[in-house]
Amino acid sequence: MLYVVGTPIGNLGDFSPRAVEILKQVDFIAAEDTRVTLKLLNHFGIQKPLVSYYEHNLRQRGQEILRRLEAGETAAVVSDAGMPCISDPGEDLVRLCAQAGVEVQVIPGPSAAVSALAVSGLPTSRFTFEGFLSTNRKNRGEHLDSLKQERRTMIFYEAPHKLPTTLEDLKEAFGGDRRIALCRELTKLHEQVLRMNLEQAAAYARETPPRGEYVLVVEGCPEPEGEAMDEAQALSFARKLLEQGEKPTEAARQAAKASGLSKGLLYKKLVQSLAEED
Ligand code: SAM
């Protein structure tokens, strides 16, 4: 049996009695950083062997843990804070266990993503979790491009020293008017939720060097005004623009903006329909 155990994201009072019980029962604990977990264990009077399990050893260590589980031991996997597997180690181990038929149970705890969403003041009924944006410019650009028409509320993690650049990139991708909640140091002494738009957020991060941990909750793309256009209507709109002298790329861009459909798709269909007429 493997237990996936959530740990506090700042306030030790959030550690559940059931989590304490399970950590006392298991044979060993796989921890992202054994020093961090040792402090948690000491606070709750838990003595248990720790095995380091983190990003750079998870392939080999995952196999070793799986062999021990298959031999009949029980283990818990924890990360430094929050839910394992969510932008944290654990996902691989759960997959290995699932493939090998080893039972996995969750002992839920706080997650910064869902906690931030709840206090953001933005729509919560539908949302996407985007984790950390890549530091590679090309990958980051592609990721943000893919979200330009995303209507659901989006959740991002970011390190404080990268926040000014990331907020500039979000502003560039989604426009300065888009609403954002900067959720800082949740459950800790300096907990703060700043609600503003991306223009203001980028300026704020430039002027006030961000400190502490942040989750960024960004409003989804607003519904286009008026009646929603379907694909046929968007194409007909684009064709009218062509007749008025616009180039196909510009016609597709305006039709995409008006309909909320993908510019690439509309451009492809537009060019296809022109070719079919020739
Ligand atoms: N697995 C964790 C979870 O479920 O919350 C997330 C781990 S991820 C490596 C760490 C990121 O989570 C931080 O960079 C920050 O974006 C966010 N985070 C963690 N604790 C936080 C807190 N107390 N307040 C705000 N953001 C937090």
C-alpha cells in the first residue's frame, strides 16, 4: 500500500490527524527533502525512516520503493508542502504502483492551487491548472499562445524572483485588462490576496520586489460580445472582410477575435474555401 499524504502549505495546524496516524503506521516515508520532512515529523512526534525521493532520483528510487511495496511494506509519499504529485514528486510513483497493481490511497491535505482559487474572487466553476511556465522562451510562448482563447479561470505557480517577467508575459498574452488575483503566502503570517488587472499587476511586481510564495489566478478569456458565432458564421464574416480588401491572415484574425474560434483553424478553412472556388 502507498499513501499519498498532503502536508501543510505553511500553517502546521492544517496537518490532519489522519495524516499523522498514517505516517506513524507506515514502514517508511518517501520525502522530497528529508530535512524539511524531518522538521514536520519532529513537530508531530513521529519517528520513521525517511527515503529521499525527488525530481533527480525518482526513476531509480521509484523502482526501489515499488520493490519494497511489492514485498509487503507500506509507505507514504510526501512533498515539502501541499499535495504530492501537483507540481511535486509523486506522480511517477503513483503511476508505477497503478501499473503494478499496488494499492494507492490519498490522505488529502491543502494544495496552494485550489486554496488560491477559492479566495481569488474569480469564477471557480471551471478552471485549469497550468503549474509553472517553462523558463524556455519558445515553450513558454507556445504554452501562453495555447491559452489565449481559454475561457476557464487559469492557475499558475511562480517563484517570486520570476514574477515580474511572468506577469509581463501574461499581460502580453492576455491583454492588460484581464483580471488576476496574486495569492501570496497563503495560510502564513503575511497572507495576502491582491486583486487587480494584469496591467496593474505587472507594474506592481516591477515596483515592489515580490517576496514569499505566490499563486497567480487569472481570469479566462471573456465571451465574445453579442451572439456567439459558429464556424460557418465566422467564415462568412471572414469572407466579407476579404471582399472589403483585407488579407486572409487579417480576415482570419478578426473572425477569430469576434468568434472566439482559433485563428489557425479559420485561416486554414478560409484558404481551403478559396482554393475550392478556383
Ligand atoms: N504540491 C504543492 C501544492 O499542492 O500546493 C505545490 C508545490 S510547487 C513546487 C510550489 C509552488 O506552490 C510555489 O512556487 C507557489 O507558487 C505555490 N505555493 C506553495 N505554498 C504556497 C503558499 N503558502 N502560498 C502561496 N503559494 C504557495
